[in-house]
Amino acid sequence: MNRIFPLILIVLCSCIKKTEPKEEPIVNKAAPVQQVENVQAEDTASVPFSQSLKGNGFTYTLKGLESPDGEISFKSISIFNKNKLHQKIIVDTISVLNEREVIFNIDNDANFDGYNDIELINWAGNYASSSSFWLYNQKSRKYDHYKPLDTIQNIGFDRKRKEITSSYHVGPVNTYSKTYQWEKGKLLMMSAHIIEEGDEIHMYRKNGKMVVE
């Protein structure tokens, strides 16, 4: 009997499992880095710019933004027919330094087809400027941008001769005088008189080709 008791005690002790503390999973306490997008600051200093014209059966509204220093960035030209939007032209790449440089009119028939077109300045220098033109399309009754007119400096219109003129100078001695005419819907340079650094060049179109003298 004395031998049995210690044996039972040993068996009981071996059956009791020692409870060990569970290992806590390693957690990275460093918060994930959130990527912050660069948000462009809203322009709150500029104020709306607007100019409207009436004619040709439409109302034309030029809109843009004017900065505190007076620079005007054009955004669009909206064309209304009886208060209903007829066409919207986006022009958000054009700007001028101040309101005095703004040229926006509907009085010129740039392609001499009997319908007035839209003119909006696209560049202004000290002695010259150039404009973009949207020509009236009789079929669609809307206006189409004619890009070749964009770079003609100090543009003028001779309605009797149906001729476009350009006259300007670069510096005190370099002068340029050019004429253009429309042929089958395309604008062609017909003549040019150029003086550069004392050299004089005269060009004119003959039999469809430019002759240089």
C-alpha cells in the first residue's frame, strides 16, 4: 500500500499539462504610409471676364479669367440663337496681357463669301498682332476654325479686291508686306515684299508657282 500511493501521485502529476502563455503575433505598429496626391491649388485670385457681341442673327459671348495683374486667359466663345446655345468654341490656350489687347469681333468677312466670321486675338507684340478666325459654314450654320489665318500679322481685308493683306516690321530695318487670296476654299500667298538686313526680296505667284526676284 505504501508503494502504490507514490506511484499514483507520479501518474497524476504527469497528466497535468502546464499551461504556457501563448505567443502574441508580432504586429508592425508602424502605420502604413499613405501616398498624398499633389492637388493643384484653386485659383481664387482671378475674376471672371466676359464680353458679348450681337450680330448676324446671333449673340456671341467670350468668357475667360482675369488675374490680379490684368492678364486675361480666354476659355470659350458661346454662340446663342434666340437665347439658346447654338455652338460653343473652346479657346483655353489663348491669353493677353490686359484688356486693351483684346480683339474680339464679328465684323470681318475673312473669306469673302458674304458671311461675317469670328475673330479673336491670339498673339500681341509691340508692333504687331495676329488673330484666330472661325469661318461661317453655310451648310452647318456653325463656325469652323481656319488655322492658316492664325499666323498672319496685322491682318487687313480688301473687300473690293477680295484680298487679305499683312504689313509689319521686326526691329527698325526688317519689313514685311504680303498679300493673300482664296482659291477653291484655300488661302494662298500671292505676293511678298521683304527687306531683311538691307537685302530686298520680291515674290509673286505666277502660273500657280511662287517666283522670287
